[in-house]
Amino acid sequence: MKLNLKRPLAFFDLETTGTNIGIDRIVEISVIKLYPPDGEKEEVKTWRINPGMPIPLESSLVHGIYDEDIKDEKLFKELGASIAEFIGESDLAGYNSNKFDIPMLMEEFLRARIPFDLENRHFVDVQNIFHQMEQRTLKAAYQFYCGKQIINAHSAEADTRATMEVLIAQVEKYTGAEFEDKKGNKSKPIINDIAALHKFTNLNSPVDFAGRMVYSEQGEELFNFGKHKGRKVEDVFNMEPSYYSWMMQGDFPLYTKRKLEEIYSRWNTKRIAERQPKPVQPKPAENQVKAEQPKAVDSKPLTQKPTENQPKKEFHKPDQRNEQPNRPFKKEEPAKPVNEDMLKMLADKFKKG
């Protein structure tokens, strides 16, 4: 079957840094443009875009685009005019495009101040057709799986029994059926085992039952709503501590608040520990130098024997007449008796001239 087109129809899809339209950025956009009258002629263009911000690992694991893949690509403000020109006056189509892709694309155009008018266009959201034609209600599920109509619908017992019968029919229908997740991983998750069914029906791994927070694949808590959707809870506390108070005072379920309080308490304990002064550790280099240095050698005692090549030293004790130490002293001679010659020498010495 061919589409009946009166003007071009541009199918497009975005890969982004996250799901917050006001904060996150586009990292890839692909557009398939069909031309009237029947869409037989088409053009395809894909752009990789540097978002100007780090791509969270949780997002990269979904679409397979990492920071190093787009570090050399152009920013949206450099590519936006080419994208707008290629789309032209086309109507727009996508999957969940009315809620996400179109507002995200418009946010980028407005941020870059690139003219792109949504007036007088038609928007086709394929997801909306799917959800409205294949309704996700208990009544529809009971009819689809069990081939029955619920009697006394919306009474507690009737709805409970219908739910029980639907599960039994699902296990019977899907046991051994192959399932492929968003990353392309294939498995056969539906088996007649409650633990396995629990795992499959909690793919989002909620922290709280309301799903305001979910676990990442690494087991870290992420916000799952609002402006911080997709961000680590502890990272949000670091950059906006008041967000915790806002949630605790807000209209959130008590169990959500309890889990949030547990995360905040853990984060605050780590923060206080990081602020504690650390004991001064001796520098390894100094320890190593000290270890390598030989011990100081004490002065050699006087009694130490000289080596073979070292000359011996003589030591002399000073006498009691204050003679200088280390000088040899003469032996005392007995006094000579006074004679006439000695008296004459003294007289001549002291004679007045």
C-alpha cells in the first residue's frame, strides 16, 4: 500500500542525551522524506551532532552513541539551518513524536535562533494510533487473551478474577516466545515461574513503587520525572541540595519520601566523611631516603685501635704548671750552689750605666 500525500511527509527520530526537553540535547537526527503523490520517491539524511554536554552513560547504553563518537561533530547551531531546509514545509511523523521528538526539535531550533514554523503542518504520531487502536485496558486484555467479556466490570472481585485469568493465559501463550529488548538483546523471559515473571514485569527497576526513582543497570538511583529525569539522585543533591527539601515538602507518596530520605542520609554521611581532615601521612620519598641512608657512625673512642695504614698519634698530659697540652716537658735538674762568678754576673747585670 502507498500513502496518499498532498505534500511531503518527513518521518524523523531523535537520539538525545536524555528525556528532559528543557535540558537535554540532540546527538543524532535521521529524516526520511517522502514526496507526493504516493511517497514512492524518498530522501534520507542523518546528522550526528555534538550536544555541547556530556552524554550520560545511561543514555549511551540505549542508543549506542558515546562522547568520543561525536566529539568532532558540529553543534546544532551549525547544522540546524541545513536540517530545517531539508524538512522544508513537510508534515511531520514519528513514534511518540508529539510528546517528545517535535518539542525537543523545536527547543533546539529556538535555542539556536533558527526559523522553523510549526503552523499549518500536520503531525502524525504512530504511537498514538497503536495505543488507541490496541487499548491497554483490563477489558481489552481479557478479551484478547481469554476471549471473554468481564461481567460486572469494575467490581473488585470481577476485576481481580479477570486479572488472574489473564496472567494464566499469558504464561500459556508466551512460554518459549522470544523477546527483544531496546538494546537488541534477545531472550525467552516468560516462563511458569513467579521470580522470572517478577523480573520481566519490573524492567524499569523502580526504587519506589510510584516509579519516581528507578535503578540504573549499575544499581544507582536515578530520578524518573521532572527536570532531573535520568540523572543520578546523589548528583542532583550535589548540584541542587534544595531539591530534596522540595520533594519532602511536596505532594509525593510517603514511600517515595522514605526511599528519598534513605538516599539523602547515605549521601550526607559520605559528604561529612569527605570533609573530615585526613591524618598527615609521612612522605614515601622521605621514608625511603631515611631507610636507604646508613646509620650515623659514632666518633671513634680513644681506645680504638688504628688501622694498619693509619699513623699512630701520641698524647701528652699537661703538667701542673699550666704547661700547654700536647707538648713534651723537660726533666727538672738540681739547683747549683752560688759562687763568685755568679755574683759578679749579677752585679754586672744590675750595674748602673
